[in-house]
Amino acid sequence: MFNSLRSRFSLTLAFALVITGFLIFLFFYIKHEFNTTHSEVNDDIMVSRIVSMGKLELVKYAMKDVIEKKELHMLLPDSRVLFVAVGEVTACIDLTKVRKDDILQSGDSVTVALPQPEICYVKLDHQQSKVYDVSGVWFANKSKQMVEDVYKIAEQKMLASAKQLNVVGKARENAQTIFKPFLESVSGKKVVITFK
């Protein structure tokens, strides 16, 4: 009888240990599954339009600017964003605007009337541009709005700086030093470049 009771107790103890081990395993498994995140990205790329490119980029200014935007409040603390903008401004000539009558040949020379250079684009480098500080903002939407505003301000400042630095004039100059030798080597004639 004692052996029977002892073997029953051993069996119950072994069963209890197996159940306890299973419950511990289940606990850690569920905990792991709740803490593990899986990212899923779904996208549907659609081409909204196709643009034929005919712009000859002649100069690119790499720029960096530190911008601080403040919103002053009467009662609440002032809101502030400190942003370091890194980007580029590119000037080009739109070669799609050159017509047949803009090219005049006479003897051993060719005169090409190009359209005036223009600023093609202002582009911020989102990898290198950084928001260094946002302070005094109470709501997430307000913070997001201030950051979006400072990005727009950065592009406008870069465009204004490029105009002050005469990026279009530099593009006109580079048309003579870069594009003219190319045309001369292709045509085998002396090329004169003018601007409309």
C-alpha cells in the first residue's frame, strides 16, 4: 500500500512538474510574441505623369543653412524649431526650347541662340537635413506643422541665396565653358553661343 501511494505521489509530482514546465514555456513564448514586432509595408506605385527631359544642368550649388523658427505666445512658452538644412540648387538651360531657326550656320561658324538659364530645382537632402530641437510645443500636430513649415522656409531661403549668388549667371558662364566646346567638337566648326 505504501509503495502504491509512493508511486502515485511520484506520478503526480512528475505530472505537476511537466505542467509547470509547460506553463513557464507558454508564458515566455507568449511574452516573446507580444514583444516581437513585424513590419509590413504595402504600396501601390502609380505613374501620375511622364515628362520628357531636355534640361542641360550647368551648375549645382550645394548649400547648408541653420534655421530657427519661433512662435511667440503671450501666456504659454514660445514654440521653437531648430533645423539644419542641407540641399542643392541647380541651374540649367531648357534645350527643348531651342528651335531650328535658333541655329544659324555661316561658313565655318555656327551661332546658337539658347534660352536664358533658369533655376531647375531646389532640393533638400532629407538624409542629411536634421531637426535638432523642438521646444515649447504642447501638441504633436503643432510640432509636425512647425517642422513642415521650417522645411518650406529652408527651400525658400536656399532659392533666395542662390539668386543672390547669381546661380543663373554662373550657368550662363558655364554654357560658354562647358557646352560650347562640346558643340564645337561635334560640329567641327567654331560655335558662338548667344542667349535669347
